[in-house]
Amino acid sequence: NESTENKHKLNTLVKVQGEGTKEGTDAAGAKEIQTSDGTKFESAKDNIAVEANGADTLTVKLNKNLKGLDSVTTKEIKLGDANDNISIKKDGDRITYTTNNGGTTTTNKVANLGDELHITPGTYEIGATNKDAAAKNDEVTLTYTDGNGVEKANTFAKIKGVAKSDLSNISNDGKKVITGLGSVVKAGDNVTVKTDTDATTGQKTYTVNAVTPAVYTKADGTKVIKRPDGTFTTNLDGSAG
């Protein structure tokens, strides 16, 4: 404020005071410079210079490369220049940064530990409903945990179509596939085989009956029937002959 001049006579007191700082005493009663909240003011050297112009002006200058600072409290940090920069600031419970590239401004939110999700380590059971009551008996319900170790409620990953080791949860279509791979029973000489199939599971029931009277085939291909008296006949009705 060059328009305002402080004029003092020789041998009069001139006070130069930093904004917010004040004189105080420490716990032992010694004098010290304190900040406005009563804590000790500690300077970082090599950051401020006072330059005289050889006439009537002293210019106080701040080093543009600050160093020796323990902390900085600010609402916003801007990196770059006026036309191409990134602005970083606190926004609620997270940090946002704004990029300005040639007049195009984009605002982004920095993820925190609560945003990071991973599958919760542990043992999962097929068909378990302790997390998702609507889980089906062929599903594995996986839960998520965030970076703070807190499980994310009502957020699941599903593995579907999983059979239990005892196959107790397979569908009827699956049962039909399995039974279709079972043994095949065919009728041989002097027996008949009747097959009944369960419409739901595909399970087959085979009923085997002997053919009476029994028909035998001789080496020459002739078919003969054994009669009750132990003799054989070529008459298929069992009559003598």
C-alpha cells in the first residue's frame, strides 16, 4: 500500500509485526513469539528476504522454492500454470482434483480405502443363505470387503450351477444325464427284459423274466425245446417229435 506512509521522527518507536503473531511466554516463563492460537512460532530459514533499494524502500520477498516447512494448511493446491493445471482440494470425506487443459475442466474424485472392494477371504458353501436369503441351492454367494476390512452389505458375486460333492442338489435334468450313462440291460436267450423309466429322474427299472419253455439252439442252428420229461423236441409248442 504505497499510498499510505508512516512518518516518524528520529528516535521514535516503529513497530513491525507479522499478522496473527504475538508475544507470549513458554511454560517456564521465557518470552517467545507465538501464533494466534498460542503455539510457539517457528520459522523456516532461507524463505524470506528483505531487499533495500538504496533510497527509501525495503521490499520483503518470499522464496518461490519454499523449504524447511513442517506442515501447510490450505483449502486448495493448484499445480501447473493458469492454462494447464491440476487443482487438489478436500471434498467431504475425500480428495477431488480438477484438471484444466486448454480451457477444458474435468473434476475427478480420488478413491479412498472404502471404495476399494475385494472378495472376502474365507470358506463358502454351496447353497448357503446366511448372506443372501434368496440364494439358490446351486449357487455360491461371495461377499465383498473394502480396504478398511469392512464387509460391504448386500453386495455379492455369484457362482452358479455348482453341484455338491454328494450331488444332492442336482436338477432333474442332471439326474437324467447321469442315469443315461448307466448300464444297458439287453435280453439274451430264453429271457425277456421290460424297461420302465421314471419321468422325473430318468431312473430305469429293468424287469427280467425267463421264457418258458426254454428254447435252445443246436450247433447246426436248429432250435429245440426241452420237454418236462427231459427230452428235446423241435416242435416249438413242446409236443413230442
